[in-house]
Amino acid sequence: MVRIRLRKPGKPVKHRYHFHVVACDAREGREGRVLEVLGYYDPSKNPEFYELKLDRIEDWIRKGAQPTDTVKSLIKKARKRLANSAQ
């Protein structure tokens, strides 16, 4: 099964982590091989910063990919932000 989850790239700088939102096989570890990078998330910024490729995420979900709880909340926030900017 394909999962859409967070991946920690590189080394942390003073415990200020950032993450990539990726599609990967559920059997891969957190730092394992990815199928596609779908976005970026930085919780250390105030307010938190994220950029998601919603069209690609929707495509993966249509194909059966399951997002983790954290990624679900990011998708929800991104959709809400997109709806507010369209008005």
C-alpha cells in the first residue's frame, strides 16, 4: 500500500526540523525510497509554513494511497487556505 507521509531530509540544525511530504511504500522506513515528493512542511516557522501539490496528492488518493493523520490535517489546512484565497 502507498502512504502519503512526512520525511525528514538531511540533518537538523539546532533541532529545527523541516519535512517533505512524500508518497512511498508503507513497508519503507521513514527515510526509505520515495515514489514522489508532494510538498514541504516547516513547523518551526511562526506561523507554520507548508506548500503542497494538492493536484498530485488528490491523484495519489484516487489511486488508493492513504495519508497519515498529520498529512490529513495539512491537506485540510491547504484546501481551506486555497478556498479563502479564491474568494
